[in-house]
Amino acid sequence: MTEKQEFLESLTVFQRPKHFFTLIVNQAGSYLGIDPSGDLGFFPYADDNVMWKTTASGLEHVVTKTEVVQKPDGIQPLEIPQPNNQFKTGPCRLATGPECLPSEYLEFFRKNGWVCLNSILTDDIVEGLEKVACTDRFDKHKFNTSTAPLSQSPYMAKAATEPVSLWVIRQYMQTEEIRLAHTPSLAILDRDDGRRNVQGWHSDYPYLWGITGNSKDGWVPTASGSTVLGVQRNVCVSDFTKLGGATAFKLGSHVQETAPPESWGRGSRYFKPGARKQHGLPYSGPEADIIEAPGGSIILYDARTWHRAGINRQGKKRAAMLQAIIPMYVMPYGDTSVPYKKFANSKAHEELTELEKYEFQKLMVHTISNPAGTSAITIDSELTATIKTK
Ligand SMILES: [Fe+2]
């Protein structure tokens, strides 16, 4: 590939939105909403029914148009007009919600196989992630290698339990029971030096088409159709830009249910030492796509989508937090039980709301459930030592 053919991917650009919906959150972290039967209550998930709009006098429920009058001294307690009386909710706080309705994100995701929840994380979470990654506002800081990033602050878990993306993923995967296939990790890209290893084109876990290089060319041997075995959830910690190494995709390729073309440079090729010198960079022409989005955005894509890591050509590091989401019936990729136990005993865990604690446990602890009950799965080192491998 000549120099001129490189970095010509098509761009989809998301600018930081000017308006967001509002969430009304109680101390446990649940969301005030009005369900389809008209009942007001707190809900442990973020669908359209918990979305509010700010108005001149307070807040308006987006679906039912019910108004909330905000007290001048703040929002504790909120007064919620009901058909016949006033209803007080107790201490609550207002939080910045998503730019679009959850149902709109879901519709886009179902139609296209990807969706960008633009700037959905609040700035305190983004700043907390930058601090752990030592990028952006903290790029002069030294990366802490003494403990796992997850246990260093509550913000990786807070980002992992962002409620709108969880709701969208559960609908897209058609199951409530979703799990993390591995502990959330940080992907920090330094400026490219022209020689380092790069990632080739592939599908994500559990498909891994284009990576494993065996005869079936992946871990899932056949197309899975409407049964979604994996959704990748990339949290942009830094701004994602083409120059800064945003992920490259072939958007919409999930429907093909195959490995990326050999000619694009598959992951299996670029695992081999010297591949970059021998083959040049993997395909980065106009058939590929790059999503540019502000830090704090979450990009969801069907794990079958062909993609590869970007090449950072700017003078600063770029961070993302990566999570592979699977349904409970798929085997995890890494052991999440030990990292979860460490995190659950850390100070960072105490700073989560009750709902965040519950959701993070659901995501991280893989279980076997049957009529006898539910048991957590973990690694048995003694048994592992007896396994015979070829
Ligand atoms: Fe990937």
C-alpha cells in the first residue's frame, strides 16, 4: 500500500450536543419515571419512561408531559404533581441524561449494527477515567501499576454501569442477563512510531473472525443471525479522532457474518512479528469508516462488525475503556471473579450507588443458574493444574 492510500477512511463525526435530557435520581441511584400505566415510581433502568426535559418552571416528563415543579432552593424534595394530589419523592438529585431517547438509540442500533451515545458520560466520570489512564487532563501523571485500574477509583465501574447503554444492549441482545466477558480494561494508544505492531481487521468476542486463524476462522463456527452473541462497548475517554487513533470500522459488516477480507489485513496476520514491515498497514482506505466522537461518548457495535484499532498520529496519548458484553449463556473470555472480589473490597466500591453496585455485580459475576439455585463461577487453580493440553 502506498503512502497516498493510507488514512482515507470515511468519517462519521459527532459534535458535542447542546441539549441533553435530564434524569431524576434517588439516593440508591434509581431513576424517577412514569410507567406506561401512569404510575410514578423509581426504576432501576433507563428507558424512555425515566427521561425528563427542563422547562421554564421545572421539568417535564418526556413521554406523558407530566410537569415537575422545581423548588427555588434546589431539588430536595421534588414536588411531582399527580392527577389528584402532590407527591413528594424524598431526596433526589438531577443528573445529565442522554442526548437522544433510549428508544431512538435502540432503533438506530438495530438498523445499523452500531450506535454512538454522544457525550453520555458526565464530566466527573470522564475526568475520573482520564486520571486512571493518565491522559488528557492528567497526561503528566505516572500510570499507577501497583493496583488494577478498576480498583483505583469508582469511575471505571460507574462508566461500565452507564444505564442507557445497558438498557440498549439488553434490548439489542434480547436478554436481561448480560455479562462482561472480561474485566473492563483501558486501551491507551501512544503516538505511532512507524514501526510498532498494529492490529489487523477482526470481529470481536466471542466471534473472533479474522483473529484465530484456524480452519473455522473464528470461535463461532456459523452465523448466529438474530441471536446476538456479543456487543462491544467502547467508552471514549479521550476525544476520538481520526488523527488520534479512533477505531476503524466497516460499519454494517455485521450482517455478512464472515471474517474481514484477507486483503484488508486480518488480525491473525498482524499477530505475527514483522507483519507491519512485510505487509505495511492494514487497509485504511475509503471503504472503511471512522467514528469521531467527544470524550465521554459510548460507541456500541455488534461484535461481528469488522474493525481494527486506529493509528495515533497526534502528539498525545488517546485512551478508551473497552468492554466485551456477552449474554450469560456464552463463556467469558477472562476470569472476572478475582478482579470483582478485589474491587468489591476496595474503597472505590463504596463510592458506587446501590444500583451501580448491583449492576456491576451482575455484569462481572458469571453464574450457573438451575432449579437448585444460583452459583458464582470462578477459576479452580488446583483443577486447572491437572488439565492436559496438547
Ligand atoms: Fe476488537
